[in-house]
Amino acid sequence: MEKPIVFFIGKPGSGKGTQAELLAKVTDWPVFGTSSGLREIVATGTAAGHKLKETMDSGALTPYWIASYVYLKALFTIADDDTIIFDGTSRTLPETEIVADSLRWIGRPFFIFHLTVPDEEVYGRIALRREKGTRVDDLPEAVTRRLEAYYAETDSAIAYLRDAGMLTDIDGHRPPEVIAEEVRGILALQ
């Protein structure tokens, strides 16, 4: 069986990165975070990089076409006998339509896991993460804007994937190891 392409999507702080890393540990599959691809653009120091940094620091979603560019660039590097884990890819409806079209076109197996958590959990998890790091988009006011953007943009993308039968909802309000075990079971990796 071909290795599936795997996606983890959900609210900020839902555990997407944690689950991507836990899966990578047992499979050795590389993890690609859209945000890391965006930070590479920011690091270029170009006018687009400066504008992107401004957008990201505010907690707003980046334009779908930038996120899609970063995603497609990564997708097109996957060898026939390899795969990738996408962390946080597909946040807006136009981006999601590109992801869905590209997956249909490439014709490889895939799983899109949607980690569901209540908003209160998001604030609590990000407060803990904020204590350990210095991400500007983890400040309380940015988290509120990120959740507002999630409901304004990502909800419709999730509905699109669900209606297309491309989404697997996972209860993200449990210990990470329990979620990881469920994911491995769905992927038949146990």
C-alpha cells in the first residue's frame, strides 16, 4: 500500500503540531508546517516577507494564495515512495479547494484529521505554550483574532471537506498519546 499523505487541521492550539510530531516519531515521515514555510518567506527580508510578517504577527490569516503556494511547493517534492505530514494546511475555503483538487489530481491515498477542541481549551493550551516561547501570535489578543478568523474562514473549509467525505474528525480534548493511538489505528499503523 502507498504511504498516505496526512493532514492535521483544527483551531489554533488544538494539538496539530503535537500530533504531527508524534506520528513522525513512529513513521519517520517528514512534517511540513505551513507556518514554517511562511516563516521562510518572512526570513527573506523582501517586501512580501515584511507584509507577511505583519499579517502573521497580527493573528490574521495569510492570503489563501500564499498558503496554497507553500503547500503546493511541498506537495510537489514528495517522491513516489515517500510521503509527508502537513501540519495546519488548509485554513480557508479557497485553499481547501486547492488542497482537495490537488489530492484528487495526484491520486494518492490521504487522510485529513480535524482535531476538535473547545475554545476554552485553546486559550488554556496557548497560555501554557506562551510561557515556554515567544511567538507573537500567542498573545491573548492575537489568539482571540485567530479564533475569530477560524470561525469566519476555516469553519466553511471544514464543512467543505466533511461534505466531500474527505475529513476525519478526532476528539482533540484528550491526552496526546490517546489521540496519537487513534490516529495510528485509522492509518493501520499499529
